[in-house]
Amino acid sequence: MSQSSIENFIRNFQKEDMPLLGELHKSVTAKENTIFWWVGEEDNWRNVYCAYENGKMVAKGQVSIINIVPPGRSKENNHSIYVNLKAITERENDADLLDKVYQYLLIRANQLKESLPKEYGTILCVGNDVTETANNHFFIEQGYSHLNSLFRMNREMLRTSSTLRND
């Protein structure tokens, strides 16, 4: 896939994009509980695709292998590849924009899948908070379905070692 025009294009993240990424991050995380992956170190940027319009980053997607099944496990186990795709607030419902970035993520996910041991299957997942309704709707439209839920726990851990017991 190539850049469609000088003003509007999709490409891998680059170092000079950091200020634009900061603006995207600020827009996306203005909503509470939004899961936004940071781009990581430079060697990860081949897994990060950004959409630009008129000098502004309007969307960012990335893909990552999260789980590799070790040899000897049951054939029922699967490797897991996750995607994360976010757009600026005013474009979070723009299915066309999201789909264009998503196509890059699918290509990269398939490349990553080829690097995994073939004896196990691979599932493609999205890890979103339930409150990310627009983003979740996009992925449901792509054919994703609910796999499992995670739970969070807040706990105060102020005990000292002398008050903890081994029973």
C-alpha cells in the first residue's frame, strides 16, 4: 500500500512524528478508560501505522504478538496477536478512515503470524475497555466477537512484612 496523496496518507510511524503522536494521544485519551498503546522503541515502529491528513496525525494503529504457545502444549491453544486502533475524537466513528489503517494492520498481522510456530493456531484480538463503544463497534463490524473479559482490582497494600503471615 502506498501514500494516496501528499496531504493524506498512511505510513509507518517515524521519529519526527512524536509531536503529532502527542496530540493524537491527548485527543484519544481525553475519554476515561481508553486503551492507547505507546509506539515503543524504534524497532517496533514497523508494527505501527499512522494516518495523516493535512499535516495532522488523525489515527494510529499497531499490532503485536502477545502470546506465543510454547512447544508441547495442547493443540487447542492458540498464539495471540493483538491490534490497537485509535482515531482523534472527532473521527472515532469514521469507519472509512479506520478501515484504511486496519488494512495495514491485517497485512502486518499476517506477516507476524508467519513467524509463529505452525503447530498452533493464531487468533487476532483487540483489547479495548467496554466503554470504548465507537471503537468496539468498528471491530464488531469487522467480524470480531467477545472472547473474554478482564477484571481490575484496586487494593491498598500498606501492610508491612511483619504483619503478613504464611499459613
